[in-house]
Amino acid sequence: MRKRVLAYIFITVVLLSVLLLPLTAYADSRYYSIIDFDVECIINPDGSADITEWIKYNFVGSFNGVLRDIDYMETDGIENIQVFVRNHDQSLKEFSFNSSDLDADGQTGTYNLHHNDQLAHLKVFEKSNDSVKMFVYKYTLKNVVTKYNDIAEFNRKIIDSNWDERLNNINIWIRLPEGASKDDIRVFGHGPLTGESRIIDGQNVEFELGSLSPGFYVETRVLFPTTLVPDSTNIKAEDGLSKILEDEKRMADEANAERERARQQAEEYNKRREAERQKKAVLRSIANTIGVLLIIGWFPIIIFLYIKYDKEFKREFKAKYYRELPGEYTPAEMSVLVTMGRVNTRDITATLMDLVRKGILILKKETYIKDGFFREKEVEDYSLTLNKDASQAELKKHETFLIRWFIKTIGRYGHVFLDEISAYARTTSGARQFTNDYKRWCNLAKEEADKNEFFDKTSEKGKTTAILIGLFGFLGLGIAFITMLGAFSGIIMIILGIIMFIFGARLNRRSAYGNEQSAMWKAFKNFLKDFSRMDKAEMPSIIIWEHYLVYAISLGVAKEVIKQLPLVLSDADLQNTNLTYMYGYNMHSFANFTNAFDRTISSVDHAISNAVAVANSTNSSSSGSGGGFSGGGGGGGGGRGGGGAF
């Protein structure tokens, strides 16, 4: 179609025009970042630690509060938890406790606290919108210092690994009790190798890190005289210093070796860089020239492929209305034709009603006993019953499969109630089987439709050609030009390659016969929508209307047809014994037929959509005098905590 190729050209022009405009980055309208993370840890003589955290958030968009998980594993517990937010005047506003149920609703200025598996889960309610706020947490970790015969150790993952976002500007200050000199203290930092640790004096040590990605932690290890924590009861009656220093030396050697490798690689890279720069400049010029030629050639290529493989054949039939069935194939096959290869959920209902019309199935209203929550109850429902006297020899594969699926797999004793279909599709196991059977039925319907040769087989050649040209001729070369050479023409080629790929993937056209049939079905659909305004003398008989109605389901106009039928039919028409599902009604009870028909359609459609939903519901210094961080960890407690916002 001319409109389709014009649409592709229009999209191309728009995308290329966008490239010439200043690029603006659009992100999620709601996000946050943590721009500062400061921690002060005061070690007490009893081996506990008073910890204060200052966490500065930058909120873009609207948020209800923040989350914080504090890990107190390998301690004797956590106490004195307080939560604050810093006001504009630098004063602190304290939050009040709301609930021990983490999911409980709370007001601004309150927090929920829940303990589980030595984790203190905090949910802090503080509405924020496009603002910067500092949240402050204070708490005490009991008996966190380990006291050996020869040394005392504070070993803790101060910054946890389970944060949702990157942490920036990390500073950790640890203050020891008085009584030691600077030479009595050793410090070790574990985490990213860009971190630094230092001893300030005989009482204070410091750790710094520019940023920390989610999944990584910062572990601090401070060694000091046991006399600083005389009241500590976390005692190990053994010497610990030599083993600790041995572990730290190993980790420091590994970290320094990694740094040295990085330095050597940087030097080698710089040597190659200048030589490659000149080479790339020449290749970039060649690539841009090739790119321009390919870009110019893209338009005639896609126009050629469209005309040869995608443009629909000229049809002879041009009437607005067609009063007869254009073909003798089933509603599902017709749907494949008019929707360009797809099958809809309503085609199952159409096939069921067509089987009723053919006398293979019997649709009727029945009463049966249904198990209730407290007791059994009597309910009315429509059932589909297999007519054992009717021959199935002339049925097509998808019709036979549908009978076996609904009547024998879902139903029992040769019939199935509509409620049984819905109930079967609501369970997880039933939904998965239902979804698999639905896909199998769709494939069988398409196989039967293929026998009619509705589609032009030569289009597959055009599809393959367009996809290969799009992937390798434009997309592949475009990516290569950008990644390897930084050629600007590569961006345009990538866009053209994507468009060519999409064009190829969608490339399909009906055969000359299929195009004629499609036009006639569209005219037939127009007739079904407008027949009540036409001459009644030219109306088909009631038997034919029953046949028409099953196709109206697949065409999506069944309700319009049923609404108009009373205008052209009489009571006598509905008493024709050759009727199947329309037999026995009259103009006064025609609403009951409408309800039955709607009930059948909605039950099957709901069962399929529900089944698909259910089925889918459900990867450094070794001496301790300061220096760079080492990798790995020293076995310190904590690290499972984290935080975020909501």
C-alpha cells in the first residue's frame, strides 16, 4: 500500500530530523540519589558503639519516605534507635515510633520498626517533592568490639551492600576511648580499591570513598589496645594480632598487585592510543563516505522491496456491501485472512457456535448442583454437549482439537458447562495447560488457513532480504562505525537499519485471491452492520442468518447483528426446525437468546485472558598504618542492610 511506504519514509525523516536537534535526556519523572553518606562511630569502654549516620537524599519527583535496614548480626543487639530529619535551619526534627508492622500506614514524621533475623527494618514517613533532605539515624550496637589477649578489634561493614542506588561522598569517622597513642592503632579498609583509610591521632581514624555501587560494601577494621575497652565482655581467650596482620597482608598484597597491573595496563594503553588515533581518523573518513552512500541508497532499496513484495495486488471487487459468505472456510480461517495472519480469542467462540450450527455440539441451559463454600447450591448455566450422532468426518483439525480440548479435557461425560471453562482457567496448572492448548489451537487454525493460499509466498523472500539488509547492511555496519570509529554516519545507519528490520519483519501481503477475499469480507462486515436499513425483500433466510452470525463473532460485530435481527425477523422465522442455537425463541424472548450468546462469548474470552494472565504470573597497607582499601573482607559483621525510598 502506498500509505504504508509513505509512513515508513515519514518516520525516517522525523527520526533523522531529531538527530539534528540538541539532545535532551529524558529520565523517569521520579527518582532519587544519595549525594552524601557520613557515619560517626564512637567506641565505648564497654565495647559498644554509638553510631550516627547522616544520609543526604536528592529527590526528583514525589516520594512518601525512605527505607533503612540496619544489620546488627555478630553483636549483642541494637538499642536506642532514633530517626531525625535536618531542617533548613540545621536543627533536627525527631520522628516518633508508629508501628512494629513494617507495612502499616503512617503519617509524616513517624516511622515503622520491625526486627527480623538480626535486621532492624525502618520505614520512615517523610513526604518529599523535588527537594534535598538529610536523614539522621542514631543507634547503639552492643558488645561490637572483640577483645583478644593481645589486641582489641572493631571489625564491621559500616556501609552495607543492599542499597538500591549508588552512594556518593562516603566519610566514616571512628572515635576510640582515650588512652592510646597514634602508634598503638592500626586501621584497614576493605571494599573498592579507590577508598582511603588514615589514622588522625591516638583516638580518631577516618575512611573515605568517592562512591559505592549497589552490591558492594565498605568494611572497617580498627585494632587498638585492650585497655581502651576494659568493660567489654566479648572476649576471645587467644592471641589475635598475628593472624589478623597475616590476613591483612595477604589482602593488601592482592590489592596492590591489582593496582600495579592497572598501572601497567594504563601505560600500555597510552602508548597504543596515539597510534590508533591517527588510524581511526583515516578509517572514520572512509566510514562516513560509505555511510553516506548507503544512506542515499536506503530509500530506493525500501521502495523497491515494498513494490515487489509488500504492495497489495490490485483487486477487482470494489463494492461497499456483499450479502453472501465470500468463502466456505471456517470463521477462524477467515480471521487469519482479514487480520493478516493472526487469530483472536473470539475466534474460539465463533468456532464453538459454528460447531453448534453444524449440529456437532448442542448449546442449552441446564440446572446442576455446584459445591459452595458452606453447602451445595443449585445453579443455572449454559452447557455445550457433544452430539454423538453427528459425524465429525468433515471437520478440520482446529475444530476437532477444540472439541477434544473443551469437551473431553475440561468437561466430563461428553459435555462442559461455561462456568467449568472459567474455573479450569483460574488455577495455575489449569491456566498453563489452557494457555498451551490455546496456542496449539491457534497454530492449527493457521495451518488450515494456509491451505487456502491467502498470502503471497514470495513475500517471505522479501521479508528475509529486508531483515538481512537491515541487520547487516545498516544496523551492523552502523554499530561498527560508531563503536570502532565514532563515525556520526553510524547513528543514521542504525536508525535506518532498525526501520528496515521492522519493515522486513512486518512485510507480508495477501495473494491476489486472498486480497479479493479480504475485500469481500470487509464488504460483508459492512452489510452485517447496516442490513437493517436495507430492503427486507432482499434479506437472507433465517437459516443463513444463523450461519452469518458465527462469522459476525470473528468480525467483531456480533452484538450489532443481534441488535438488528428483531427488525428483520418474525416469530415464525425463529420456529424453523432447521435452526440450531436460535431455534425456539420469539421476539418477546429474544433477549434470552442475546444473553445466552453474550454469555458464551464472554465466558470463553474471559477464560482465555485469565489463563494467559495466571500462566505468566507466575540474576592496601599490610601494617595497619593507613592507606588504600583492599578487596575481599575481614569477616566483619553486618553488611546485609541497605535502604532506599518509596
